[in-house]
Amino acid sequence: MKISVIVATKNCQEHISDLMDSLAKIVDEDVQVLIIDSSTDETPEIASKYDFAEVIKFDKPGLNAARNYGVKRADGDIVIFTDCDCIVPKNWIKNILKVFEEENADVVGGSAKNFFEEVYLVTDYANEGIWPVMPVYKERIILTRENFRNVRLPPGNNLAFKKAIFERGYFFDEEYKYGCDEIDLLWRLCRDNFKIVVDPDVYVYHKHRTSLKELLRQEFRYGMGHYLFFVKNRDCPISWPAAVGSYFFTLFFTLLGFSYFIFQPLFVSFFVFSLTPFL
């Protein structure tokens, strides 16, 4: 079975080598690696040093446009997406294919674990906070219309699809610029009765945000994406809660971000105290 791994990159020169080194350990003649690049830094030059990868210049703006273009260039029966700030384990593809076979799945996703071994409050929050940015699964779950609102959905940096899905006209919505794009596609597939499975053995290591400023910016962008999801998918059970929750969550953390610079000692004490029960 032919596999295509697609990585959409933009100015990733600090991270791309780590991802490519990890991919180099698992690629073979059945694995195609496509780097769809929109960078202005040294990312394409670095990626081009790895002869197993094809680096394709892509000038159209947007992550989803790059992903969709990668799909059109892919030769694989299975199309897998990851990001430049991830590191994939040696059994990544093997475990993905195992779930496809055992479950006759159409889509397989998994966890995005913290890459950093050091204890950082911000990076740990991405997995362990009240509203995790990156999920870590403890068991295999089949997503359905009924449990769609109760399961943290898999991230776009660790998602695999049968290419036949795209050939039927399902693509990432290029109108999304701020996140929630994978949720939109997953909902449309779930709504139309495609089988989506998440599994704890399917995981990547992700370089979570290491500063509060980066985390706040990420959460704000996700909030914007959730609002667009609400506009486009009002039939989804997470549409209204996500839109309202994202609005207040984003507002809350934005205000905390501003207060950080004014009342820094007090802010840090409050932030640590509030998260202690979840660490």
C-alpha cells in the first residue's frame, strides 16, 4: 500500500530538521513525503537535503490551500498529515495502518504529546489544561454524531485519510485561517457516516508553545476558527457551545494577557494556583 505524508510548511527553519530526521527513520519505497512550502526563510533548502522528500514551492496563502494541493500531488492510497514542529515515532505509520485495517476506518487520528521533557507550565497546559489544545488519548474511540461533542477531536498534525475521501470531493475548507479547519472536515465526514477512529498508539510529539504570549495567540486564533465553524456548521452539536465558549475563553485569556504586563507577580501566582489541581 502506498502512503503519502504531507507537510505544509511556512518559515519552519528552526524545526524542520527534527521532523525530517524522524521521517528518515521510517520512510521506504512505499512512503512518499511531500513538503508543500510557502517559506521566505531557509526551510525549503533544509528540507531539500533529505533525498526522500519532494519539496514543492507553493505561493497561494493558507495552510488548508497547501494541504489540498498536497493531496492533489499525492500518489498514496493513504494520505497522512503532520506539521513541521512535530517529531514522529518509528511505529507511527505502522500503527496508523493497523487501525485502518482493524476498524475498516476512513480516517485515523491520534495524540499530540508534549515533546519537551522539561516541566513547563505552559507546555503542560496544552495537554492537561481545562480545555486541552492538544489531546492525548487513553483508549481507542470511534467518533459518531452522538459523541462528537464529548470527545476532544484529533489535531491536524496527526491525521490520516483514505485518499478516496478526497476523490469524492471532501477537502479542507480554505476559508479557515485561524484553526478549527480539521474539525470542520471531520464533522462533515462524521455527518456523512464516514468512520473516524482515534487511537492511543497513534501519536506524534509536538513542540507545544513555550511562552504565555504564544499560548494566548494560539488560543485567540482557535477562538476565531470556532466562530467560523459555528457560522458554517450550525447543525453540529458542538457548534453553539464552541462558539460561545471560545468567545469567553478567548476574552478571558486576552484580558489576563494584558494584565500580565501590569500585574506580573500577581498574575503568575494566580495562574499557577488555578492550574495546580490539573497538573
